[in-house]
Amino acid sequence: MQLDKQIQEHVFLLPTELKTEVLDFVLFLEQKRKKETDDKKRQFLNLLHSIKPVKAPFPSEEMTAMLRQGQEQLIIDARLARRLG
């Protein structure tokens, strides 16, 4: 039996005052989930804002060409010189 149908059958058999409690609990769970989702979104946005831009020693097209030509050491040397200088 599907969970939704099981829940409906059980709630249907409850007296009205207990159905009210079930509804209150369901609304509480919905609010809790929304708050957790909002918190996760806020954390994610804070992480995005904390990311510092990366400054590459060469334009991406040039770096791609250098990698294809096996000139990785030039990129490494340029990054090292940038850090030291």
C-alpha cells in the first residue's frame, strides 16, 4: 500500500480534535523543512560571496594552448613568480 494512502486511511479514522493535531504537526514539519532549505540556501550564498576571484598569469585561451603544447612549467613558473613578487 502506498504511504500517502496509508496516511489518509489512518487520519480518516481519527476524531476531529486529533485530526487538528495531525494538521498542526504537518504544518510544523513544512515550516521546519522550509527553514532548513532557506538556511542551506543562505549558507550556499554566503560561500559564493566568500570566494575570491582567481587571477591567472595568462588568459585562459593562452593557457589552454600552452597546456596542449606541453608548456605546463611556464604556467607554474609564472604563478610562482606572481606569488613571490
